[in-house]
Amino acid sequence: MTPNQLTDTYLHKGLRAKLVKELAVKITDKNVLDAIAKIPRHFFFNTAFVGHAYEDKAFPIAAGQTISQPYTVAFQTQLLELKRREKVLEIGTGSGYQTCVLLEMSAKVYTIERQKELYDKTKLTLPKMGYSPKMFYGDGYLGLEAFAPFDKILVTAGAPFIPEPLKKQLKPGGRLVIPVGEGNLQVMTLIEKQIDSNFVQTTHGEFRFVPLLSQKNRNY
């Protein structure tokens, strides 16, 4: 599937508006809701499954991964407290849907994906939709030291621990949002880096993510 095989019809826009209305019951950041309202989520689906695009559910994509549930995308983004033109590192590009939400909020997005199949597909798809993040193929546990520091860091896969390189690459005053835990459930965790470089950690409920895979587990 490529975006030029689909159009954003009045039906799609109506379904998207309905989804945003559902999310607005739990999500209070209007900028997040406005971003979701603009992005044709059905462009990220195989044509045969477009009917599921505006359900508030995760859905399988390539390489055994999923496109996250819209509520999860909105919740993580809201936790970032994103401001215009902030520099954001996203760990786990996946389909690119979350990436587009960040871009619609006028962030400068650096995104890294370790699944080569997904990286190649998304690198082709997003420019066709008019989105141009800085994309990298690599190990998300290591972050992107060459481009640090970042105002915000968002991890879109479940990590068994909080990687130290990500904490180091966060600016003082920055926020790192990461689902932490092994097994089927993770705890959404917010790390705030203080001006003195100390960290404050809070938790924000349980979610379900695919695991964050490291370089050492690559088989290609």
C-alpha cells in the first residue's frame, strides 16, 4: 500500500472526527487532538484493512509490529508537553503514524527504527504523505548521540529498563516518555530531567506494547 493508492474522502474525515471526539473524553491537549484530526490513519493500513483505521485499537503491520492504538499515541504525546519547534527523538518509527503526529505539532523529529523492513517501507511512505522527519536505521537503546541533546524523547516500544544513553541525551528541562516493563504489560513512565541534571520519575498507568529490540538481537 502507498498513499497514492488511497484518497482522504469525506467518509474518512468523518470517521476521523468521530475518533477525535472519543479521544477528547480522556485527552485534554487540544494540539494533540488537532494533529490526530489531520492525519489520514488509513494511509498506514493495507488496503484490505482500511475499515479498521479509525477504531481506537492497535493493529498489526509489517515485521510482527503494530500501529499503536490512537489513545496510546495521544496519551504519550500529551505527556511530552510538546512545544513548537522542539527537537524530539522518537525511538521506534514503526509505521510512522506517531512520527506524523509529532510533525503536525511542529516538532523537529529525529526517529530511529531497528526493523529494516519497517524502516525501508516508512522511509518511502512518509515523504509521499508530505512528511519529512530525519530517519535513522539503528538501535534505539543507544539513541542518537551525534544529534543530542533533545528537548523531548518518546519511546514507542516496551523497554525492560530505562536506557542510560537516552537519559544522557535529554536536555535539562526535558521529558522522556517510555513504557517500562517485561511481559505483556508495561508502565508508562515519565522521566523529567531537572536543570541540575537530576531526574524525577513518575508513572502513568499500564499499557501494552511490542518489545523494544536491541542491536544484539538482530538476525540480519
